[in-house]
Amino acid sequence: MACTPKISSKKNQGPSQCTTSVAQVPGIAWNCLPSADDIFGDDPNTVYVRMNVSSENKKGFDMISLQTVVEIKFSNVDKMPWLSWDTPAWECKTGSKLVDVKGSVCSDCYACGGRYIFGVVKNANEARFEQLADLESWKTAFINQLGNKYKNMRNKNNAYFRWHSSGDVQSVEHLKAINEIALALPDVKFWLPTKEIGMVKEYLESDVFADNLCVRISMFMVNQIPSKAMGLPTSTVIESENDFVPEHGNICHATTENSDHKCGDCRNCWDKSKSNVAYLKH
Ligand code: SF4
């Protein structure tokens, strides 16, 4: 009788997590779940399972390798201190509506053109987006793989992670998973810019954000005075330095003319005490 293997990524932990289906192993009829003694391997991405198999040509035991985790592909944003993780801008629930609103910060969206809509970057962002269909597996893989990146970092002072240099939160459950990733990796600082005010409000009705997760609400319109209604830090886009008013707080130096467009030592976006960060429109 065929069955879906439920396996652990570590030897001797016993079957625990459903990670593949019989359909993914052509020609093999799975006869039973593997016991802990039949699971081998130290690589968290692949385990080897000794299975009692039967096929047309083969009977008895065989070693089969199975991919056990979702592969997380991080992106590097040139100006940022560390890594990011992106999805396609056209999947933004609020942003994809704002694109058509004149004067909105999304009407000139950089992630709706150029390299974002072709080839490697487009394909990678779409593949990342698809991983969100199984939030639990995505979250587990994210914690493991970002945790490994952190462990292998030379300068741990640079562990500043930016969510969504392209894209945005998709659901309250997605937001919860992002918060759980921050809780699981307390030495990493996370910055999440978002326009999904409704999701954030619903989340905050029953939960709080981790200390190391700075959720910054992005204002919708260019030159908008930041709203403090949510009690969270905000970000704004201003047309020029002439449009700066004290409520805008700080102008991002990486967006000013003649800058090198890099964060350098600035970490304002991750700093919850910076009530607003203003980016110059470019
Ligand atoms: S405000 Fe500072 S941390 Fe944020 S993007 Fe600009 S330079 Fe980087």
C-alpha cells in the first residue's frame, strides 16, 4: 500500500514532518513510514531514508534521498547592510491599487519596471511568492537558513535584515510568521516597511511585535504628513528637501543628491525610536 512519508530532517528524531509525497518519487511504491533508525544525514536540506520498496525491477530495501526543506533565496540590496527577501511588486495588495493613483508613492514604483520585470529577478521573486502558499514550511526554513547565515557572518554587527525591498505582507498569518521569525532569531534586527494597515491593525488586536522587528507604516501619498494613528513608526516620501517639515523627522541620506546611495552607518529604518524616516523621491 502506498503512503506519504512523514520524515524528520535529523536522524533519530523520528518521523515528524510531512515533506514530500509519493508522487515525487517516480516508480516507487512506498510501503510504510520510515522508523527513526531508517533516517540518515546531517545536511538539513536532504535526508536519506532506508525504505522497504517495491517496483517492477526492485524489491527489498533502498536508500532514497529526499529534499526536506524549502530553499530560501535571500537577496542582496546594494545599499543595505545585509540581506532582504522580496516578492513581486504586482502582488502587493494595497500597492497594486496605489500604482494607478496619481501622486501616490507607488505611482512611480521602481519594482514595477526595469530588472524587476525580466528574467532572473522576476523569476526569483515569483518563486519566493509561491513559497508563501505553505507558510509553516516557509517559516521553518526561513528560521533555519537565516539562522545559518547569521552563524556564518563575520561581522555580526551587520545583522540588519530588510523585508521586501519589493513586495509587501500578504495576510495577517504572513505577518504572524514574520514576527515568529524575528522571535526565533533575536540577534537579527528586522525592518518591515508596509502599507498593509488593515492587516497590521488586525494583528495588533491580539498580538505585539517582537523587540527586534521594526514595523514601519509607509504613507501612501508623496509629501503626506505621517499619521501616528497606529502608534508605530512611519516612513514618508517627499518630493524635494523643500517639502521637508519637522513631522518628517529624518531625511534618508542615501536618497539625497550626490550621496553614494548606501546606508553606511545609518540604521534609522530599523530604529523604532525614529518615529519617521523620509525618503527623497527619485
Ligand atoms: S534612512 Fe538610513 S537605514 Fe534607512 S535606508 Fe536611509 S540610509 Fe539606510
